[in-house]
Amino acid sequence: MMQQHLLKSVASLSGIAHRYPGGETLRFADLDIPVGQHTLILGNSGSGKTTLLHILSGLLQPQAGSVLIDGQELYDLAPRKLDTYRGQRIGLIFQEAHLVKSLTVKENLQIAQSFAGAGVDNTRIQNVLALLELGHKAHSYPNKLSRGQIQRAAIARAVVNHPAILVADEPTASLDDHNTERVLDLLFTQAEQHGATLIIATHDKRVKARFEHTYQVGGAA
Ligand code: ADP
Ligand code: MG
């Protein structure tokens, strides 16, 4: 018996194919991620890593295939249900579209909580911000934060709802070696502290050594 089958899957994708208008069809090998099995998504630039993260986060319905997140077929959900489900289960750290600029750090976390259908929990917010050394920035607006602080605030927002999955797209792009290590430490620590499974996409070879489980998009990089 394979042990794989005894472990609960947090994410399971099969038969996924997607084609953007005018583009080639992108096909993805099946992927099954057991709870706690942090996984690195590898592939050259343009191979489809971001597309795959969008598909498994409920942001982009593929033309074919099944996406099970925490046991739920994602695209069987009506759009509003899907938004709530995403807010509860998936923490997203994308390169663009970070924080709402007209809101403070704390308010950004509050809307993440209400978006997930949970009540606002200010104690939880203070705890998460404290763990990320941002407690003193709760009432600051994003344009008053350093780059590193903005990234940590985005991580705080991603973990505030205790997601089952923490998805990050190229979190170390444009970082030097030292900060790459720091951000990875932070993501691993956050995943442990909040019981989340990491799914990180990168073309950054430095990241590879930190992951036991990798998944290749497109041809070998
Ligand atoms: P990666 O993240 O690995 O760099 P992407 O998932 O961003 O790759 O892109 C995969 C392919 O899909 C590329 O050829 C890209 O040009 C194309 N693509 C990505 N997003 C869109 C879009 N919104 N519309 C059309 N084509 C897209
Ligand atoms: Mg990308």
C-alpha cells in the first residue's frame, strides 16, 4: 500500500489544461499535495507557474481538469461561495496587488477576515503582526512601510485566517541572498505556526535546496 493514500490531500489537481485566447494550450501534470508537504513549483519563465497558482487558488477556471482543495471541488462552487472558500482556506502572496493603499495594515487584515466570512478578530491580528515584527506598524498606511515591511504585511494578511494552504508566487524574485533566506525562513515559520502547507512558485534556483518536494511545470528548467 502506498503511504500517499493514507495522507489527506490539501490540494489535488488532475487533468488540468488551460489556453488563454490566442495562446498555446498549457497542460499540467497531475499534482497531489498531502497536508504538510511543502511543495515548490519550478519552471522557466513563461512555462505556466503563475497560471497554475491562479488555477489552484480559485482565481482562474481551467478549460479542463479537476481542482480539489481540502476535499472540495473548487470550480463546483458558485462564485461567491468560491470567494469565501478561498478566503478561509488559501493565503495568497502574489507579487503585485499587495495591500489596499487607502487602508492601514490592521484594516487590510480586518477586510481579509470579513472577506472570509469570519468576524473581525483584533487579538488575532495583533498576534500575527507581532510574530512578523509589525506590531508597531498596525496603524501605518502601506506607503509608509519599507519594501520588506510591505512583504511581511502581505504575509500577515495571507496567514491571518489560518489558511490550509499558503500560496506564494516568486516571493524571492529581486531579493539578494540574505533576504531570500529571510523570506524563506519567514514562510516556513509561518506555515508551521499556522498549520499551513506551502505552495511556492519560483524560477529562482537558490530556493530549490530548501524544498524536498518539487513539481515541474513545462520542460525541465
Ligand atoms: P510563469 O509564471 O511560469 O512565468 P505564466 O503562467 O505567467 O508563466 O504564463 C504562461 C503562458 O501563458 C505564457 O506564455 C504567457 O505569455 C501566457 N499568459 C499568461 N497570462 C496570460 C493572460 N492573462 N493572457 C494571455 N496569455 C497569458
Ligand atoms: Mg509567474
